[in-house]
Amino acid sequence: MSPDGSPVRAGLLPERAIIAIDGPAGAGKSTIARHLARHFGLLNLETGAMYRAFALKVLRKGLPLDECGVLEALAAETTIRLEPGDDENRVLLDGEDVTGQIRNPTVTDAASRVSVFPAIRAWMVRMQQQMGANGGVVMEGRDIGTVVFPHADVKIFLDAAPEVRGQRRFDQLGPKAAAQPEEVIRELHKRDERDRNRADSPLRPAPDAVLLDSTCMTLDEVVKAAENIVEKRLGLAESMP
Ligand code: DC
């Protein structure tokens, strides 16, 4: 144990570690996860992209987003794979690269809707556990530290005030933003509510997660803070010159 009671596992090789990054939409999880993966030489896995890919398939087939049996049957004949990409994961839905088709508002909303069903979550969690089984991953989502890898070596819950997250999301969209900032904030808030209040695996910090609130921090500061958390938890800080 470290002086603050955290379970430092000195000697654990970062390349075997599992780092869980959870938090609401727009908190900066992807940016931080991507950075940590590069910095520590790990694979970055964006689990939200898997829910998005499945939602895309449901929409393409014109199926209802709220009928569990229909969704479960579709899941049984669906394969989703994540591959490392330069910037974001490449997402393969039944072998087709759908990376460029899963970030629009319709798919975003549908992903949040299909993710409330326990059968869909159980299927996703199984795939995610297989992908991270050998360690060496930064896995980012809503339930990584609570459900997918409750024994993850490092858990960070990244949060920020809703208006700040909405504004960041709006800025990120740039000229592609079809909506006004207020509308982006409203949509984000709606999705948050659904993700936080669903019965199965609601978005919440694991009891042993380190909370990182980026509301008043610059990106550089958040990156540095996240790096420090990982180094401390993995016991790397002590062994550094
Ligand atoms: O992280 P994201 O915005 O790409 O996620 C899209 C939706 O997928 C999100 O609103 C809820 C769902 N999701 C989830 O339920 N569990 C995860 N581990 C990741 C995403």
C-alpha cells in the first residue's frame, strides 16, 4: 500500500497493465486515453465505438432501438472489432470499416439507447474482456472500472461540468457542428442522464477510481495529472531517476 492507501503494485510492467478510463460524454476520455496509450506503449480501446457500431447496424436495418429481443437476435449475428488506428480506433462492423460513420448525432443517440439493455451489455462486456485479457491496454468507456475490469490496475474517472463538456464538444465539431452550443449541451445532458440512470451498469465511478475533474484545467494539465496517476498507481514514480 502507498501512504495514501492506494494499492501500488510496484514492479508491474506497464505493458501488462490495464488502465480503465470512465466518465461522461465530452469529459475528454478519448484524448486522455489516446495520450496515455502512446506514452506508456499500450493499446487504446474505445468501447463507446463498439456500441456506436452496433447502433449503426440497427439503424441501417430500420429496426427498433428499444426491443430487447430484436437487438439480441441482431447481436447474435454481428461481429465488431476494434483495431489500432493513427488517431482513433478503426471500427470494423461485420468486417466493414465504419469508423467514419459512427460519430454523427443520430448514431450517438442510438448508441446510448441500445446500451441500456443487459443482454447487449453482457455481449459487449464479454468482447471487451477478451480484448483486454492480456493487459497492455487503456480501455475507455462508462463501465470499465466497475464491470469490465473491476480489478484494473489503474482507474480514472474523468469528469467536468456539463456546460464545459458541451462547449468542448461543440468546439471539437468545429465547422461540422450543425447545432448551436446550447443544443449540443442539451443533447449531451440528455445522454448523460440516460447513461447515469440506466438500471444495468450505470455510469458511476468505481469506489477505487481516482476522480479527475477537468472543469478548470487545460488539456496539458489533465494529461499531466493522468500520467501522474498512472505512474503512481503502477509504482513507476519511485523507480524513475
Ligand atoms: O463514449 P461514447 O460517447 O462513444 O459512447 C457512446 C454511447 O455508448 C454512450 O452514450 C453510452 C454507451 N457506452 C456504454 O454504455 N458503455 C461503454 N463502456 C461505452 C459506451
